[in-house]
Amino acid sequence: GAAARDGESRRGGPADSPFVRACRREPTPHTPVWFMRQAGRSLPEYREIRANVGMLDSCRRPELVAEITLQPVRRHGVDAAILFSDIVVPVAAAGVDLDIVPGTGPVVAQPVRTAEDVQRIRPITRDDVSYVDEAVRLLVTELGDTPLIGFAGAPFTLASYLVEGGPSRTHAKTKALMYGQPELWHALCARLAEVTLSFLTVQIEAGVSAVQLFDSWAGALSEADYRRYVLPHSAYVLAGLAHAGVPRIHFGVGTGELLTAMGEAGADVVGVDWRTPLDVATRRIGPDKAVQGNLDPTVLLAPWSVVETEVRRIVEQGRAAPGHVFNLGHGVLPETDPDVLTRVVALVHEVSARHAG
Ligand code: CP3
């Protein structure tokens, strides 16, 4: 009946998991934890399965995607899985000629320079990314009560790869286009926002329990420029998902000065990197949003006593927020010892456990 189909009213299941409850600012038995880039090169079982398959190819094989997504769930006991894919997967599906080069990242054959280049980015439908739809459906069945997080890149971060042609430290070409040709900039971001919204909608319809919008490089901008050139496009994506019924997480790196604006863009949860303590971040974001973060990924390379102190501090500072999802401030570094990640999950659960009565 209607109640059984309504994830919110059904007891148990991923919609009632600690992770989804924390995103909704509801009480949880413990602070939920997952790691950005938890599926990937820190795991020997990942390196083995990827040995002879290119990154983009692997994202287009549903069984392989499901297996890689499940690896960190089995190994670490994290509170959520994140779909194995990449932010450039929907852009490739939209017709952009690109590749993901090991050790470098996304590389675009013909960087975007003109209105014609923007026109060539086609809208996408489910059929353009049917392998993602299939992978999500496989995973939702396999995961049972463990929620699956879907994701996409936000317009600014995607635009940066498309305009630079690859990774960039300064985002100089991107900013030159933004300041010099604002109409072209907004046309590009509007296109990318449509692609991102479609990609996230496919994942939600296939059954993901939450989505994360990665604006990894937004921290390169001042707050004024963020509000003028970027926020409207990310807000368009987030508003397009407002009635989809799953929490929306909005994340960027180096965004201490942007946290208020990123919250205003419309997510339910704001990701925070290690530069801003969670209690400070909560004051900037406000009482109506949960926070996610924010262990420095390099701390995982330090002695365990340092890791333990930092984890305890973050769980404590997270209590200032109306909801806290423990995570790193950015992705797991490939050289991380996976056993340390497993211990961090157990420690977060232990120090945050709330006993009834
Ligand atoms: O576990 C997860 O978090 C899910 C998988 C995931 C990948 N990429 C897999 C991947 C996610 C969520 C992403 C998002 C992504 N991709 C972002 C946003 C998150 C962030 O880190 O800020 C960005 C900026 C990208 C672009 C990108 N793709 C980069 C910078 C790289 C790394 C390049 C390198 O080799 O150092 C990639 C490739 C990539 N995406 C890998 C993985 C596992 C490595 C490829 C490989 O294993 O050969």
C-alpha cells in the first residue's frame, strides 16, 4: 500500500538508516560515517579488479560498478555506500570527448572556448546513462538497509575541467572566461546544470537514498564571485531535486568563506573541509542544515594516537550541528592504510553511541 511504498514512513530500510536520519537532522543511535573516495586506490581489491580496465570503461559496466561500490562497505562497515563513477561520466554521455588519465584526472580533447562548443554539450536522458541506472538498481538490492549515495559534479567544477582541458591549480582559463565572457559562462553553466540535474534524477529514480553535489573547486572563488557566477546554477540543480524526497549534500574544498552561500544554494547537508571546525561551520551555515566532515585526509597517515584525538575532536564539535555525518574533508588518499579507515569507522561509532534510557 501507500505506506509501504513511502520510504519515510516505513521502519527499517535505508530511509531510516543513521546516515539518512542525520542528513534529515533526526536523532541517530550513533554518528554515521562514510568516506569520500572510499572506493578506489587505497584498496588492494580495487586495484586488482581495475588492473586491466580503463576508468571510464569501468564506470560503464554495471556489475563491476556494483562490486567496486560494495568493496568498502564490506571491508569497513561504513554507514553508506557511494556509487562508483566519476563527475565527468555524464559529460562524456553528453557528447564531450574526454578521458580520465591515471595520475592526472579528466582530460578534455577540445576545451570549451566558444558558443558552438557549448551547443555541442547535449542534454542527456536515462538512455544515455542506462549503465548507471542498472548499477544503482543492482546495488539497491544488494545493499539492503545500507543507503546508497548518488552524486554528480556541480556546474563550476565541471566547467573548470571543460574550459581548462584538464586539472588546474589556478583555474585561470575558467576565470578568464567567467569575467571576460559572462554570457558564454552562464550559457555553459546552464547546460552543465541540466546535465547534472538529469544525471542525479536518473540515480534517484533508480533508488539512491541521497545525492551529493561535488563542487570540489568552488573554494577558488571569492564569496561575491561565487554568488554571482556559480550559486544560481548549483541552486537550479538543488531546487530541481527539492521534491525528489532524498537528502541533498553540497560539498566543496577550501570553502570556509563560502559556507553561508553554499548553504543558501539549497542543500540539506553542507560538506566542510578540515580548515573550518564544525562548530564554526555550523554558525556560518545555520541551524536548518546538517554538516558533513571533516577529518584531514592526511591525518590518516599519522600515528593512531593522532588519528584518535582528531576523530574525538570532530565528533565533539559535530555535536554543535543539528545533524552530523562524519567524513573526511576531501577524498581518501591512495596511500592510506585501509585498516586505519576500518578503525576510524569503529571509533566514530563507539565515541558517538547514544544509549537509550
Ligand atoms: O568512492 C567514491 O567517492 C566514489 C567514486 C568517485 C570517483 N570520482 C572515482 C574515481 C567520486 C565520487 C569521484 C568524484 C570526482 N572526480 C571529483 C569530486 C570529488 C573530489 O575528489 O573532489 C572530482 C574532482 C573528480 C575528477 C577526477 N577523477 C580526479 C581529480 C581523478 C583522480 C586522478 C588521479 O588519478 O589522481 C579522477 C579519477 C578517479 N575517479 C579515480 C577514481 C577511483 C582514479 C582512477 C583510477 O583508479 O585509475
